[in-house]
Amino acid sequence: MILDNIYNHYEKLVFDEVLAYQSKESRTFDESMLEDVVCVALNNLPSRYVRHSVDIAFYLTIPERVQMDTLVRNAVEEAFSLVTKNPHED
């Protein structure tokens, strides 16, 4: 489909930050918990839809990029805190 190239840029940033957080904690979280963390974090971030990653790199200023990274880091930390305190029961 023609719209297959459109995605939320925050998804990749959140996925990368979740993996970095897990590594930093020297702890492995199960897949279900990681999925919950990603969902909670993404729901607490604005959407930023792009066609190509280069689009975002080209149009963002350095302060905007730093702000995005900070927003993502904070959203992921808060999501891990919430999900570990209230684990999803399957």
C-alpha cells in the first residue's frame, strides 16, 4: 500500500531507549512487560509522523533533537516505573 512508508518517529526512539534502559539496569524484562512499557511510553509522547528517518534529521534543529531525546528518556523511565509497580497479569 502507498501509506506503508509512514510511521511515528518516536517508535524507533522509544524502542532504542527501552533496550538501553534494560541494559543499564543489567536486568532482562519479559517480552510482555517490554510491550507494556513501549505502549505506556508512546502514549505519553506526541506523535511525529515521517516518511523517512532522514526527514526528521533534516528538519530538526539540535535543540529540538535534544528535547525529543529528553522526552523519550523521561517517558521510558516513567513507563518502566509504572509497569514494574503494576505488572500486567495475563
